[in-house]
Amino acid sequence: MNRTLKLLIFSDIFVLTGFGLISPIMAIFINKNIIGGTIAAVGIASMITILIRCTMQLIFAYVAKPSHRYAMIIAGTILIASVPFIYILAHTIGTIYIAAAVNGLGAGLCNPAWFSIFAANLDKKQSGWEWSIYSSSVGFGTAAAALAGSQLAMRFGFTPIFITVGIFAIVGCFILLGLFRKELKNHIRTVEAKFKLTNHN
């Protein structure tokens, strides 16, 4: 497995495992701490995230160029990382809906770029194995986080959980910056090679 795949997997482990801490407590948080928060509102927030994600990832996948992939994945991860901090500031259900929209937009930016980069770096002879490593790594992390999230929320409250999730997502973003640096170096080499070729001719 090459370095790019490892960075993508480690990044997603941090981001998705972090959000796994929130999953079991989100409905309780909205219902008990948010003005206008009901069980129905939880479903609406989830719907907003999914609809925006599904719509925007189609749009971004269609209009984006391969050179945009790294900027898209980093920008999307930054948006996703901001969501837990929006939760901390939230007092009304409208703010929760804004967080849901930001989450959907971030995922819509990330997904086409992430899958494109991951697929491009797969070993053709071991692609199934490498996809399985990714899926299982993220799955195990998310499962552990789901168990821990409810226990931590009961002991420390919601705000420390949201801060932890935000930090996890920021760490995932910094891991992705390793990809950006690699891509930038490759771009500089390509430009230098073209420049030398032009001067030579």
C-alpha cells in the first residue's frame, strides 16, 4: 500500500472516528439542549446533510478538474471540522440546520476528490484488499467511538465531546496536507520540466 493511500486512510480514521463519538448522543443533545429541538428535528438535520452531500458531490464531480482534487479534499475537511464547533455555539434548531448544511457541503466537496485519489492509487492486483483495509479500519474506529461517545457524554457533558471531535477532524486535515505538499512538489517538477524543455527547444 503506497503512502497516499495510507494518508487517506489515517485521515478518514480521525475524521470519521471523531464523528462516531457524536452519533449516539446527537439526538439527546438536540432534544434536551436546543430550543425547538425535537426528534423530528434530528431527522430533518440528517436529511439536510444527506441531500446537500448527494447533490453537491455530483456537481463537484462533474465540474472539477483533476488538478482541483487536493484543494477540494482539504477545503471539504475544513468545513467538516468546523461542524462540532458550530454545535458548541448552537442554542436554536436553526443553527443545527446550518451545521447540517455545512457538513453536507464539506462532504460533497471531499467525496469526489477522496474517491478519485484513492482509486487512482490502488494496486490493481490488491484493490479489493486495500478497499477492505480502509473500510475495516474506519469501521472499527467508528464502532469504538460510538461506544465511548455515550460514556464520555454522561461523564463530561457535550461540549468536551464536540471539542474532541473538532480536534480529531483538524488532525485529519493536517494529515491531508501531506498529500497537498506532495502534489505541489509534483506540480513544480512538471512546470520546471516544461520550462527546461521550452528553453532547450
